Amino acid sequence: MYVIRLGDGTLRVPQSLTSDDGRLIGNAYLEVAPGEPGYDRWLAESITEEEDAERRRRWREGDEDLERAFLAFKAEQD
């Protein structure tokens, strides 16, 4: 998950919620507006929504060989 910078400057910062014993309860995004505490720290590593979409697209395209190998493996198991 990446820090996403929205068009109005708001940042979507990934957050994980865990139980007292460390088990993952869920993942979400916390919105941080310009001027709020922590904003400048997160801004430096943020990417735009368009950059996030491009990363996801490249990841899916680069995954074709892995998907073929998995489907071949799965077919052998049947």
C-alpha cells in the first residue's frame, strides 16, 4: 500500500489495525489534509492516483508468466 496524493492535496495514508496480541484486524486508509500533523512527513513519499493506477497496471501485465505457471500447476493437480 502506498501513500496516495489526491488532486486537492489530501493524502491517503495506509493504516493497519491489529489486536492486542498482534493479529491483523484490517487495513484502511487515513486521510490527512495539508497542515495536519504528519502531513509533510508523508508528502515526500506520496504518489498520485495516476501513478498508483500505472503501478497496478504494470504489476498485472508483468504477472502473466506467473499466472500461466500457476494455471499449469493447478491443471496438473486436477
